[in-house]
Amino acid sequence: MKHLLLGIVTLTLSGCFGQGDRIYTVDELMADEALLAKIMSECRNNPGALRQTPNCQNAEAADWKLRLERMNTSLGG
């Protein structure tokens, strides 16, 4: 009985965590510019704690690639 209760509590708590820890790929961030802007804003507001996180690094890369694509388009490429 004690193990059943512990299992139920563990499963219940595991559903509450982990959603905010999703790591987005560069391609996903390039496709969703609103999400990219949100992550970039969070990273710039707290660079000391977030700069080295995968989402911040991927957001920086996605932002850079989008800027290059826009520059290429504006130059007629």
C-alpha cells in the first residue's frame, strides 16, 4: 500500500514539472518568431543565469540566421 501511494504521488508530481524545460531547435525557433522573441527577451533580461542554456544558445543562432536571410533578401540574393 505504501508503494502504491508513493507511485501515485510520483506520477502526479511528474506531470507538474518538465513542460518549461523543453529545448527548442534552431529550426523550430526560426519558424515561430513570436517564440523566438519571447526566449530572446528572457535571455537578455537575465544573461548571467540563462546565457549558457540550450534555449538561449539556440535562440541566438536562430536570430543570427534570420538576420542573415533578411539581409540576403534585401540585397537581392
